[in-house]
Amino acid sequence: QVQLVESGGGLVQAGGSLRLSCTASGSTFSINAVGWYRQAPGNERELVVTISNSGRTNYADSAKGRFTISRDNPKNTVYLQMNNLKPEDTAVYYCYALVWGLKNYWGQGTQVTVSS
């Protein structure tokens, strides 16, 4: 079992920045990849970015050039630095972990609201 706890969401003006954090606990040795997804009202959950244990990243086109994922392995924490935020980035952001290459785990979500 893996538990994920996010923090760092909030309200920001367009053009501003936020940094999200997600700390994993439990069987963290079984995690293959971590990342972030988001879900806006009325929309399906969508990929923002993932990073594998080897460091390979996969960014959504909407995140490229503005968002940066990083991880602090000793702290079992992954970060999402979001710059130049836009109103369309408003969503609930979910931390994600792929465990044993098979099972997805999710955090409880953190709200990001970008005002115009």
C-alpha cells in the first residue's frame, strides 16, 4: 500500500506561480513512477506530467515550457513547479503513483484556481 498526500494548491492570478508537493508513505520501494494529473469541472482527469524512477519525464503539451516536475527521493516527495499559470489551468490536481508497474494510486487532490 502507498499513501500520497498533496499540498501547495491555492488561488493565484494569471501569470503567477505555484508549487505543489506530494509525499509518499508506505511501500514506497514499490513505486515505479510518480506524477500529476488534473481534473477540471465537467472534464475527465488528464495527464499533466509523470516521471519514472530512471528520470524519464512525460509532459502534456499544455504543461511543456511552463511546468517542471522534480523529485526528492530521500524525502519520498515529488514537486510540481507551475509558472505562468493560466485560467485554464484551474483544476483539482492529483498526485499519482504507479506501483509494481500495475496499480495506480492517487492522492486526495489539491485545488488550484487561477484568476484572470
